[in-house]
Amino acid sequence: MKSTPKGPGTPARATSTNRPAPARPGATTAVRAKNSRATQDFFRGIVSEMRRVTWPSREEWVAATILTVVLVVGVGVFTYVVDLTFGEIFSLLTGGAR
């Protein structure tokens, strides 16, 4: 919303830029120290949680990987066979036109 001049020749006020008010001179140091402590606490929390994780053994990891690969290949083969089957069915229904 524009402000109107108070009289002839008086310029309108500048619009607000939504900038925060300037902080006290010592406040930036305190804010930085607080942010630094919060960041350190965050990373310490990550390390603490990662130590609590129960990691799979090598045998479990290999078995899970093999199972994943077999399932992906199986789903791929199944999809391929279903695609061929439906292709043949539609081919018979439409008289061979594709």
C-alpha cells in the first residue's frame, strides 16, 4: 500500500523491506555461540544414535543382497512373460495388427 504525501512536493515514505531490526553489538557473538553449541549437539546426537544401531553381520548382508537381486530378476521375468502373453492375446483379438 502506497503512502500518500503530506503535502505538495513531499515525497512518499519508502516501503518496508521486511529486514530484521539491527541487533545489539554483542548479540551476534552470543547468537553464533548458541548456534555453534546447537550444531555440536546435533552432530553428537547423530554419533550417539549411530552407535546404538544394530548393524547386520556380513552373512546377513550378503543374504539380503542375494535375495534382493533374485527378487528383482524374478519380477522382471514375470513382467516380461505377462507382457508377451497380453501381446499375443491382443494380437489374436485384433487380427495380428499392431
